[in-house]
Amino acid sequence: MVRVGDEVSNKQLIFRDYVIGSPKESDMYLTTGTIKLKVPEGSNAVLVKNLYLSCDPLMQFFMRKAEGPNGYLYYNPGSNLFQTMLYACDSELVICNFWVWVAKVLDSGHPEFKAGDFVWGIIGWEEYSLITKTTDTLIKIQHTDVPLSYYTGILGMSGMTSYAGFYEVGTPKKGEYVFISAASGAVGQLIGQIAKLEGCYVVGSVGSKQKDLNAALKRYFPEGIDVYFEHVGDKMLDSVLLNMRHHGRIAVCGMISQYNLDEHKGIKNLLHIGFKWIQMKGYTHRNYYHLYPKFLDLVLPYIKEKKMVYVEDIVEGLESGPAALVGLFSSRNFGKQVVVVAHE
Amino acid sequence: MVRVGDEVSNKQLIFRDYVIGSPKESDMYLTTGTIKLKVPEGSNAVLVKNLYLSCDPLMQFFMRKAEGPNGYLYYNPGSNLFQTMLYACDSELVICNFWVWVAKVLDSGHPEFKAGDFVWGIIGWEEYSLITKTTDTLIKIQHTDVPLSYYTGILGMSGMTSYAGFYEVGTPKKGEYVFISAASGAVGQLIGQIAKLEGCYVVGSVGSKQKDLNAALKRYFPEGIDVYFEHVGDKMLDSVLLNMRHHGRIAVCGMISQYNLDEHKGIKNLLHIGFKWIQMKGYTHRNYYHLYPKFLDLVLPYIKEKKMVYVEDIVEGLESGPAALVGLFSSRNFGKQVVVVAHE
């Protein structure tokens, strides 16, 4: 049992260099430093013990050279998110060893957080973190009567992505025909459940080897698709465009099939956007956090009443982080990938 | 001078068969019939003398076999617009010899129209038309103190397309960076003028032979593009996607580069939709006619004060119709293509 003021060992996962293409386990190594479990006198820093680490496909953009091919700044020129996240976790010197965590506050100089609080947000890949520069990316957990690991997913980023995607972007109505690609992923499985609860007709695809996507979609959607939640891209998107209905909506969360390609696949059926008055809209959870309380009001009761289920693929130990992360890109996980570094 | 009740000769342009690929002049022929200039006793038909015929790229979809490749119903399965337009102009037996006209009412059994009224809407390619089955697609012209030919374009379909595209789909704000492809076309030239009047930074492209579109866009939009009005598709769209700003909007009116291709070109940069939260939305004037009075309130004063100009490429005589129409697809026209069949 550690105490505030102790000097303890602190395992960290470090990237050797910028990653090229898909990440490999050998891109990371484990090192052990020490950390004093106390915020410096007079600072408004927060010192946390890290519990649950989230693994998400999006992380790859932060492992690559930011301005390079498929790097974060390549797609987000002028964005300061990358810097914000680096600052948030004191990681100027290492590449990308940060992502979404659930953590417990051990000591705090910040008025919004006190020892014993649970938080979720962007933290470094290590056992303990001193968060000094900003707390913009930390959220205090108000409801602790659900599994805390859920804040890495269903009650965190994936949850907000699903909520915003459904209610603010795709906006399916009761009885509408909804299609979801990557429907077993962290976001897809939630959107599917929300859509069912809202009375939509819902079909999802999961890493199908289906050859004729167009025929498959016609079979499941003889009347066409009203709303498509896009996580895949490529041939799936082309087939969906053929099968969209007039006034259809495509909510673009991501296109994972394209993230590691040097040259992206061309989409040929965009003419349908003009002819069928389709709206295709990209979005990010980050623009919708003003809705976070409303989101919790909706989802927490469903979770407690078991009307909504959430599958997590949990591995133990910071050492398991690289394999868990790499596994995402070969679909080794089943459900949301979480690494437990410490139990509360 | 013809009178109501006269039996007169009536020239018509007829399509020999469904068109394949781009239309050729030889796809049409001129024939002469007769017509009695009187609506049948007790009917609510309208008999009109046709004045100005509009030529638009969109017409090609109605020349092809509706369900065939690049035909109207191929892109609009289940739509009844094609049938409505056929019925509107009594053209069940011929293919596509109908489109937007300005006409003068000679006789009417319909309470909304009387002799002497000017109208615009979907009418057959002929000198006189008896419109028997529906008047859904006819609009009475309330303002005759502007050139009546304008109702084939700036005050008709192209005008409503531009208005809806600007105010309801692209929604550029004062100071935003606006890019318009096919900027000298019937729609593009209007959107450009509205955008200038609304205080936007506006750049348009016109059939450029520019090799490096990406570099050209970077030069004109060092800060990126907020709103793109899409009329072209292909490489232009791909280059625009690279140069869009966060929260950018793409209003898709059409993609003329793709209309005659057996296989459509692939768009490779759609990833940017997800990463930059771009909205890409197809639209048609047809969904916005509840705004027609509001549109006229905006545009008529601009036209009368010469704050808005509109270039028409006018040819004389129904005989000139096929060449004018075919010329559209090789960019032979300069400005909105109109055929004058009779002066008032």
C-alpha cells in the first residue's frame, strides 16, 4: 500500500521511435523509473495512480510522425490537440505514450480534484502520473456504482462518440433502416444498442469475408438504408452508397480500412450523394462534451438495468499493453480492449 | 397572330430512341403536327405558347433509359419524378422531349391560370403545348418586369438550386473561404455572386486545364476552404478534400465529370471527412420550393439594381435546340444556354 509522499518505482511504456505503418510490439519497451507521490508545493498539479488503460485504433495517428503520411497533423493541420495531449501527460520527450485512462487521484493541488477521486482522461502509459500542465483533458467520475473500466469506453470516449453519432449526426428515427459497420467495435456495439432501444431496424457487419457486399445489403435492406454508421471505408462504403435511400445520412466516425495504406482506395459511388440528397458528415466526440451529463442520464440507467451490455476484452498488467494495442489492428480483440494496470 | 380556337401547325423535337452516352444532334429530329389552340370543354387543362427553352446538363438523365446505366431511375429508384414530368407534358410516347420552359397561357380551364399569364415549368419540346394531366410542375410568373427568359435560369431552377445550395446546404458566413467549381455555369455564377454579396472570400474554377489542382488551391486558399460548391467531381473533389478546413461543408449539386462514364472515378481523400468533421450534402432545388417567394424577394432587387448579373447564351428557333443541347456537353456555351422559340 503506497502513501502520499512515498517515493515509489514507476513502470513506463516508451516508444522507441515514430511508428511506420501498423505498430509492432517491438516498437515499445518497458522501463522503470521512480516517482514521488506528492504534487509540488503550491502547484495545481494532480497526482494519479493509473488503473485502466484504453486501447483504440485512433491511437496509431499519434504514434506516427505528426506531419508525416497518415500522421495526426497531416489530417488536422493547425490543430493543437496533439500538443494539448502531450502537455497533459508530461510527455514532451516521448512519442505518443499517452491515451485514455481511468485513474485514482492520490494527491492534488487542483481545486476540482481531491485525493480519492476517480478521473478519466488523457494520461501517460505508466503506473503513476503527475499531471502538471493542464487538466483540460481530465474528467472527474461522478458515478462509481458501475465498473470503473467502463470510463475507458462505454462511459468515456467511445460512449460519447456513439451518442453524438446517433443523436447529433446520423439522427435515425423510430422505424428507420440503420446499418452499422464494425458493429462489434467499441463504438459500433453501442450505436447498435441505442438504435434498437430507439425502435430502429438495425443490421451490423463484423469483419465479414462476404464477397458481394451489394447483394448482401440488398438482401438485408430491400427498401434501402436510411442511416449508415461508417467505421470502415473502401468497398463497404461504395456498396452502402448504392443502397442508400433518398435523404439518407452517413455518420463518418472513421474508416479503419484506410489508416495504414500509403495510397487510399477510391470511392466510386459518390454520385449518389447528389442524386439521393445524402448527407455524409464526419464528427468527433470532442465537439460534444457539453452533452456529457445528458449522455450519462441516458446510458447509466440502461447499464444498471442491464438493458445495455458492453463487452470488454481485459488483459492484466502494463506489460500486456503493447500486445493488446498491436492486436487491435489484426482484430485479435473481442470487444473493447482494456489493459488493467492496477485494481482500485 | 394566332387566336384561341385556331388550328395551327406545331413543330416538335423528338428523340429517335433512348440516348446512349453523350447526346448527339442526330439523336433528335424535327417534325410538324397540328394543334387546336383551345383546351377541351370542361377540362382543367392549360394551353400554352412556348417561348424560352432551357438547356441543362441534368437533362441527359431523362434521355437515357430510366433504369439503365446513368439513367434517372438508376439513381433515383422509386422516384416518380420521371413519370410526373412525362405526364406534365403529355409525352408518354416519346423519350424526354420535355424540360423547363417559359410559356404564355393562351387558354385555360384551370382556376390558377388564365389567358395572358406567363408560366414556367416542365413542358414539351414544341411550339404549343396542351398540358392536361397535372400542373404540379407549372409555376405562374408574378414578376414580369425582368427578362422572361430569366425564369429558365436565374429566376427558375438554377436560381432555386443556387439559393438552396447557399443558404440551406453550404451556409457560408461572412468572411468564410468559398470555392466554386464550374463557376461560370448556370448555378455556379449565381452562387458566386450571392457569396460576394454576403461578404465571403470567393474563388471559382472554370474548366481549368490546371495540372496541379492541389497546389493551385493551396495558393488561393492558404488558410483552407470553408465551403465548397461541388459541380464537377473527380480530381477536383479529391484536391478540395485535402484543402478543406475543420467543420467545412461541401454542397453537392452535381458531378458533371462523371455523368457519361461507364465506370466512375474513385475519390481517395474521403478520410478527411472524418478527420476534419466535414459535412458533404447532396441537394436538389425540388425540395426547397416553399422558399421560392423568399428567394425572389432576395434576388429580384439585386437584378433590378444590376448588383447581380446573369449571362445567357441565347440561340433562336426550336431547330437550334439539338445543337444547343449537345453543345452543353462539350462546353460550347458561354453562360446559361437558352433557346428562344417565340418572342412574346
